[in-house]
Amino acid sequence: MYYSPDARTLPQTKTMLTVKHILESKPKPFNTVTPHTLVIDALNMLNSVNLSYLIVMDGDKYKGLFSERDYSRNVILKGRASNSTKVQEVMTTDLPVVTVTDTVEHCMHLMNSHKTRYLLAYYENEKFAGVITIHDLLRQVINNRESVFDSSVAEQLIDNDESGLIY
């Protein structure tokens, strides 16, 4: 429950959005590659799916994440060749993990504390469920802003006359 800053109003119930809600709103992952995929092929796939990451899977087992950042830091800056380097040599493998029952708020704190743009989501049976991105979280905050922000406070901030003030 959250309480309105105006003490004269009654408390309202807030539905806690979870990782499960985010995953259900996303299409099933189609942006997967194997660990043995060449980086050049992974880059072409990134371009064709218009995403910033690929999920590296070996069968139904999660192995890592390959992102544009991995390419720039682990291929280009290290002088590797895209046509001879495999994704498994440069992918990220140490991302924070959440379960499908964790809240969006928990995801935000975890992402912030680990300074990452991605979280790995798992079911309770330790089966890989998907990837939660910073964009997924921002989309949830924007789409559910009424439950995140008190509208009267937001209106006051918007209507606040700042003329003559220097910050």
C-alpha cells in the first residue's frame, strides 16, 4: 500500500508489477544465437532484429548475452576480428538474476546497484525465462505512472512557476 501525501485521503492499494508481467508483455525471444556463432553473424542478426542484445543459448540452456557493448569493448578495442571471433569468447556471462515473482521496483534497484542494462529472469525451477532490459522497466514506469506518481504532486511540479529562479 502507498499513502497519498495529502493525509486527508485514504490509502490506496497499489498492484505490484512483477517480472512475470514484463515477460508476458514482451514477444517470445527470437534473438538467440549459439555460443559458436561468429561475431560478424551475430552483428548481422543484431542489425536485422533491431535490438541491442542477443541471447546466447546452447539448446535450451542460457549461456550468456552478446550486446553492442560486448562488441565494442571485447572485439574492437581488443583488436579482434569479427569474422574469426566466436560469440562465446566475448559475451557477458555475469549478469544479475531475478525470478519471475520479483517486482519491477526490485529490478530497478538491482539494475542500478550493478550498473547494468540487463537482468536475467528465471522461473522458480531455475529454467531461463528471459531478459529484462532497462527499456522494459522504463516502459512499465511510463505505462503505469498513475500508480507510481501522485497526479496532484506531478501537476504541482509541472505548474510550478520557475521564472526568475536560477539553478
